[in-house]
Amino acid sequence: MIFLVLARATAYFTGTRGIISVYGDDIICPSAMSQDLAFVLSYFGFQVNPKKSFHEGPFRESCGGHYHLGLDITPFYIREPISTIDQLISSLIRFVNGLGLKDFQS
């Protein structure tokens, strides 16, 4: 709630319009207010991680998702070695589901 209130107040006082969403410590806001919001957050003792914050260019990241021009380009991760056929099948299912093929009609 604190991040949402600070972001909305920053938008109000800077005259920035657009959608603001907060998911835990992920703040999604219009790029036009990002520098002002970073200043406000630092004033209240919070620090923006510049390695994980994107306000210029076409790339964005939030909650583990990666987006380029609004298109989800989140990579497929293999988080542990695959040592059984069950793990292989499970990984293949997650991979195919992640392709978004259900959106295409033949």
C-alpha cells in the first residue's frame, strides 16, 4: 500500500496520467514519472534497484515476466537438472504451455 500511495501521489503532483499497479515491490507506472517516483521513494528511505528497473527503451520486467513492446518474451527456465522421465515430461509440458500455442487456431 505504501508504494501505491507514493506512486499515485507522485502521479497526481506531476500531472502524469496512466495506469499504476503495484505487486509487492514491483511498481508499474508511466515512464514519464519514473525519475520523480524514484526521488520520492528515496526520500522515504526506499532504494530503486537500477539493474532491475526499466523506464527507457522497449523492454520491461515485472514479477519475473519479461516484455518487449508489451509482448511477453519471458524465457523458459530449467531450474534443476532433469534426471527422471517424469521431470522431463513435466519440463516439456511447461515449455509447450509457455509457448502460448493455444492462442493460435489452425
